[in-house]
Amino acid sequence: MPHPDWTHRSRTALWHPCTQMKQHDAGDLPLIAIACGQGPWLYDFAGRRYLDAISSWWVNLFGHANPRINAAIKEQLDRLEHVILAGFTHAPVVELSERLAVLTGGTLGHCFYASDGSSAVEIALKMSFHTWRNQGQPEKNRFLCLAGSYHGETLGTLSVGDVALYKDAYAPLLRQAETVPSPDARQAQPGESAADVARRAAMALENHLAEHHDSIAALIVEPLVQGAGGMIMYDPEYLRLARMICDRYQVHLICDEIMVGFGRTGTLFAHEQAGIRPDFLCLSKGLTGGYLPLSVVLTTDPIYATFYDDAVIRGFLHSHSYTGNPLACRAALATLAIFAEDAVLERNRRFAERFTALLQPLANHPQARHFRHTGMIWAVDIATADPDFRLRFYREALTRDVLLRPLGTTIYFMPPYVLNDDEAALLAERAVAALQAALA
């Protein structure tokens, strides 16, 4: 069991995220004090280990305490921990920005850094509006999002989200975005493919923009997988058509790849599978391999040019104190080096085939619905009316040494890229056992 002193002190001193704290105090929700991590495993103070099957909220790519990322951060720590990025620069942030531009084929760059995904989305929204303002079109100040979308929990990002659990309480504070249908492949009618659903959703997008494009600054999407909305997966055809439609009606396309970037969908960036580039690309989470808070927005030369002027007010005056932190940038460079040197995407494709086969008992469970898979993300909906299913399953998985946190009645897997075959088999087997126990 976790060290009781740490858990008690934590409940007293902390306000944990995305948590009803009374559940911790009542004992309904386990609070586990972690002492260390190694590879895909987390260890509590009693030495018990837990397989981190959700990459610690989707951030960890190459395991905990990865020696190569550790070494990069330690080396940077002896050189420079931080410096203001207004009027100054440093090697890690320049090298990272150059590397990211190369990875987008040179079509995106002018990296603007922040600390977290919500901040990156806020930056992209502000940049989009400000671009139109600088071009003499301030009336283009509204945003479009997909049904079921989630882009963060600051006020701006909640405004372009569509998950009631997170936004309804704050509705009076929000400037609501307009919502268009999701290309959710689960909506396929008999005889329809996922691509057909994507085309139907794209037609709805076009109809909306045909009427309202004069007021719309941008469409924001999570490419291929809408995460917190329930791991909604869709065909790349939607992105291809959305890019064409946005161009036709002069609307920016923002790709929020905070969750789906860096190999999660099978390619380095999810939008690559549609053969497109967005106007704004938001990255975070896996950017540093799950080590340090860092996010970035990349954009195009023409958008950058609209801010390049003698008038200060036409510049982008957004700022964060820790923008472009050298330690975080060095962790990101080490992460990208692992991708370049270790054929990560190829290994992930081989792993995905094996793990999908291992999950067939779960996919075939009598109460399983819509088993789905994109890259290194797997999800299945469970047919149950139990309002406590999410918590019951979470607890049952923990008793079997596995960290899995369902989204409502959707069980998903998003493990680090370092699981071996034995660990994959253990995860699949114990997930089924936890499901059986949670439904009992």
C-alpha cells in the first residue's frame, strides 16, 4: 500500500486535478503515492508497481527515467536553466525550432512557445483572430469546432470544446464557438464506410461555412482522434476535405495535435495521413517525452508576415514567463533524437499489430461496442448503465497493477512506446479481468 503519510499530506495540502476531492477523503478513489518510475512502470513507496497504460495522461513516450532524456537534461542543467526569451535566445530553443520546421517539410515554423496544451491552443486562437484583424477583417472573430471536441480547460479553450462535463459550469464566462458535426466513424449507417461518414461531416462543414464564413476565423480539430470526448476516431478524408473547404472560404485550419502528435496515430503528426498542412499546428504532451511542461504553436510564413510591421500593436504580444525553457527544449531535442535514431514509428506499427490481436478478448466481450484502433491508441465502449462504472473499473485495474482511467464508459489504452511482449500480454489480460470484476 502507498505510504500513508504521503497520501494524508497530499489530501491536506493539494487540490488534485480533474478530481472530486471528497472521493479521496471518503476512500472511494484510491490515492497512490509514487516513489519512482522505470520504463512503463510506476512504483509506490511499498515497492508495488503499476503499468502506466495511459502514459501518465498521454505524455510519456519512451518510459519513465529514460536514460537518454535524463542525460540531456542533466547536461543542460549545468549550462543554463532558464533565460527570458524576449530580447534573448539560446541554443536549445533555436535548435528545436529548426528541427520542428524540418519535420513539417519546411511549411510550418516561426515557433511560439508556452508551457501546456491549453496555452498553445489559446495562442493559436489569438493568432488566427489577430491575423484577420491585421488584414482589415476584424469581423472574422468566431471559431468552429467539432461536436465532442476537447481542446483544454482555460476559458478560451473551453469555448472551442464540446464536452459538457468540463464546460457547462463555466458557460456564463465563455464566448461559445459554433459546432459542426463530428466525422465519428461510429456513426456509419449500414453499408457506409468511415470515409463516407467523413464526407457527410465535411458536407455539413461546407454548408455552415457557405453561410457564415464572413464571421469565422478558424476551424479547430483534433486530427484523427478526438481524445477527451471519448477517443472518437475518424477517417483522414475529413481532414483532406476540411483543408479544401477552409481554403475555399478563407478560414484558418488549426490542428490541435497535443494528444495525437509524435507518433500516437502511427505517423509523426496525425495530419500527415491526409496529405495536408494546417495553418496552425499545436504541440505539447509528447513533445518532451513526458518530462517537462512545454508547448509550441507553428504557423506559416504568410501568417507570420501579417504581424511583421513597424507598429508594435500589430505584433503578437502574448507572453509566458517560462517560454522556450532551455531544459524543456533540451528534453524535446532528446525525444526527437530517439525518433530519428531508433525507427520508433516502424517499431510501433509492429507492436500495434500484436497488441490489437491481444485485445481481441476485450473487443469480443458481450458488453463491448465499437472496438477501434488508430496507431498507438485503442478504445472500446462498454454497454453499461452503471454510473459508477468508470471508478469501479479504475479501482479494479489498480488492484491488478494496471493504470487505466476510462472516459465515462470508454476504456482506452495509450501506453508508452517501450512495452515488451510480456508487458503487452499482461496489460491485455488484466484489462479483461478488471472489466469482468467491474461489471460483476
